[in-house]
Amino acid sequence: MAKKEFKSESKRLLDLMINSIYTNKDIFLRELISNASDALDKLYYRSLTDKKVKVDKESLEININFDKDSRTLTISDNGCGMTKEELEANLGTIAKSGSLSFKENMTKDEKIDIIGQFGVGFYSAFMVSDKITVTSKSIDSDDAYVWESEGADGYTISKSSKDEVGTEIVLSIKEDSEEYDYCKYLDEYEIKNLVKKYSDYISFPIKMECTHHELKDEEKHEYEDIKEVETLNSMIPIWKKNKSEVEDVDYDNFYMDKFSDYDKPLKVISSSVEGMCSYKSLLFIPSHAPYDFYTQEYEKGLALYSNGVMIMEKCGELLPDYFSFVKGVVDSEDLSLNISRELLQESNNLKLIAKNIESKIRKELEKMLKEDRENYISFFKTFGVQLKYGVYNNYGADKDKLKDLVMFYSAKHERLVTLSEYVSEMKEGQENIYYASGASIEKINALPQVEQVKDKEYDILYLTDYVDEFCITAIQEYEGKKFTNVSDGNLDLESEEEKKETEKVNKDNSDLLKAMCEKIGEVKEVKFSNKLKSHPVCLTTKGDVSIEMQKVFDAMPNDMGIKAETILEINEKHPISEKLKDLFENDKEEFEKYTEILYSEARMIAGLPIENPTEISRLICEVISK
């Protein structure tokens, strides 16, 4: 029989189908199953509109068979089938979609899900097979026909014999190569996995004869293989079931199975949206962070389905980075898919879904914070850093969305509080929100700068995460109250009398302070202060970069050269103050030793490294031995 050529630029286009459009060979099975599902849907639709066509919906199914010896994989259905003309039109013309034509001819009132749109999915089977044989018998014909092709060279159509209406596709699987093991498509376990991954929610049963090992003789430890037909797919996704049909344990089990977690989720968020863009979503907030969450290998995204067929395993566009911990699925009929259904085109509907999902997650977290604080704190201890990063990222573009979700440790209450809670309890006349940064609560408590603020009975927010101060900087102010670092050199908590007294002391000792500044070389200024109570010295800063920020920059792989402008403050009321004045007048060499020791002490208190610890140790020993 003479071969017919494809009715488009055959070789070039088919090569494109096989080598460029599809980047994942595994999806060929998804495409063939989707086509079979469409054929079943069409037949059922015909039974509703044509009295001559009688169909028992329960009998409609898709079957998969494989034969390792002959290297064939067979996908069959008992759907509407195809006539000779339809085989010619649908399989002889690449990018001709019978499903799309069927859908376009339906009236607006007729509702049926048709998956196929482009008519190219069938040809993805050439990625894994040398030859495709399609035998089909249409509901509208007494004759059956077979379509055969080995690729771009063309195809043949001839009369065949087939008793039942429907279509059978036989793939002759390619021989294995050094680059690829095609034999995996003839493995029962692999086929099951592919069906589960991509086609689990096809609304018709996908059946295959499977092998089970059963114990034959317990004493002899003998087993026998039992073959039985098994339904591979779930058919109805949990997110399409009525909420009254689903219990909490069902959601928990789905989450743990789908996302390979050993713990149930902290929160389940289910929603169904109708409108310009309709979709259903089922989202989960995990109870703990995945092991790779804070690594470059972690990939955010929700599983994206269209009519129950998985399009993308992780669609990153559906989640902002600050909600990257959320797991779940989204199913929509209104997505604009590209020709391969692997990647999404720029889609306003996708952006709309993403915007709605972001808003839904945020509102659910706000609700949890208000109504279930214990669980929210558990969530925040796990994923709070991600929210703070979201506040700071993109130059604070999302700060207003997230600022009421972030929490910080309160020195007054000794627990996490929101910014709203802090402001609501501010003392009368308090103008600023005070915060202190450090590696831990204990280390912040020990900071000399904290004493003065506590003496004023002002609460202090303790920032212990590396991103905290960047987060605070991005927010800038909350309800008109500015954030002020207790280590800011311009912290203004003294009375006018105290200010005048300190100003006089610094003026009277300007030469001493200048000498200390020159000896140290690394500080912007040295001054006497009355803000310290029991501590002799501390480091404060000028400008936007704090000491804790500098630590973050220093820890980065590339030296950014960003340093804090530091000020060495000396407690004017501490005995060390008089000692320095005496040494400056009477023993300059000893004065310089004390200067180095005090500066090193201030650096240690601030958690900064000392470049010459051996020398400082020697100086301390020399001084205390006198």
C-alpha cells in the first residue's frame, strides 16, 4: 500500500514535535491517555444528545497493556472511535485537533470537559517509539481502519477488523541507547508511576493487568505471581469533591502522600473560585520546613492541573517567594497553554490566579494569628524568616502586605509580639519603636545600650534573625512610629540637663577623645556618654548600616566593603573615665594601652572579632599585673 505524506511540512514539523516542543519524554503517555479520555467524553456526550447512541457510562474505560518480548505498549479505549476520514484528518494532518473542533461546535449551554486542543500530543509518542499503529472503529461506521506510521516519511490507512467501537494505539518502543533506557516504558512500576503522576484524575478508570506476589507455601517460603486487572487512577481529585464528603484525615493523607511528608500539615486552605477565571485550589502550610528549604536546590511552586491533567509539577509563578513554603494544587479550565502543554504562555488568567492565591494565603494567616495564636507562633518560628525576607525583598514593595504578619521578641513580655501589639502598648509620649539586634536574646540582654531604654520603661524588640534589621529598615515606620536602634549614636533619651552636662565633658576633654580616635583609627568618633549605667564602654553607630548589618555583609562570599560607622562611647560616670583622664595627662604610653583594651572590649560586647587577640591579651595581663 502506497504511503501518504502528512498534509503539513511533515519532516520538519514532526522533527519539531519530537525534538523541540516536548522536553520530557514521559509525557507521551499523558497525551495518549488524555486523547482516550476525550474519545470517551465525546461518546458519552453523543449518548445524551443522540437517542440512537446508547452508552452505559460505567462501562467506559481506558486500558493499558505492555509486552516486553515484542517491546509494545498498547493504550486502548471504548470511546467514540474514528472513521477513515477522521483518521485522515486528525492523524494525517499535524496540528489538526478533533477535540478542539468538537469543542468549538458545542453550544454555550453544553458543558463537557475536553482536554485536547492542538492535535499534536499524539505525535509525542514518536519520542519513544519507532512505529505507531492505530486501529479504530467509529460509532458512526460499521468498518474499522488501521493507521500506521514510522515517522515523518508518511503513513498508511487501510481497512481492518475490530469488533468493538473504540481506538487501540500500539507503540513499538525504541531500542535502548547509551543516552536513554526506553525499556522503562515497558515496566509495570514505571507505567503506574506515570499514570499516577500525570493522569491520576482522568475521570474514567485507567486499567492495567498487574502482577502481585502472594505467599504460596509459608514453610517453604514459596511465592507465586497472581495477575489481576487494577485501576491505576483515583479519577476524582480530592479538591473537586464536596467538602461534606472529605474529612480532615483525608486532607492530611492526601498531603502526606502527594508531597512526601511524614507529618500532617499545619493548615489546609481549600477554595473554589468562579468568574472571569475559574479554578479550584487545595493548599497546605507544612508543620515543618522541608530539609532543603533554605538551599538553592529547593524549588517552589504548586502542582498545576487543567481539567484534572497535570500540566506542571511545580508552577513557580503561582507563589510569591515569601510564600514559597506553601504546597498544593491548582486546577483550572481557563489557562492559556502552549502547544505542548508543558509550559505556560504569558497568561493574564495565570497572573489572576496567582494574585488570588497570594491574597487567600495572607488572609488565612491573618485569621490564624487572630484566632489560633499558638499554631501561628508554631508556623512563624518555622517560616517567619521567609516572611521577613518578603518584607525586605524588592526594595520593600510587599511590606504593606506582610508587616502585620511578622513578629519579634518583646523584652517586656518575653514572647513574640506583632508590631500592632507593640504600638498599642507604647507608653504615653513614646515616639519611637525601639529595637536591639544580636545573635541571641541572652546576648542582647547583656548589651550596655539596652539599660538606658529599659530604665525609661520602654519595651524593646529583640532582633535575632539575620534578616530582621533589614526587614525593619524596609518597613521604616509603623502607624507613624519610627524604628530606632538602641545602638544608634543619636539615640535621644537624655534630659536637657544631662545633654548639657555630657556636652561640657566632651568639650573639656576634646584632646583626649581625639587622641583615642586617632589611636584606634577604625571608629568615626570617641565620646563620653551618660547613657551607660554599669558598663564602661560600648559601640554605637552612625548612618544606615548597623553593626549587625555589617556582620551579615561580612558573612557574604563576596566582600561588599560595606561597614558600619562606629562610635566608641565611654561611660562618664564609670571609674575608667577618671583613669583615662589621669593617664592622658601623666602617662601617654599607658593611655594608649588602655585605649586599645577598651576598644577591644567594646568590639567583644558588640560581637565583633578582634584582629589581634594575642596582643590584646598581652596588654591586659601587663595592665592588671601592675
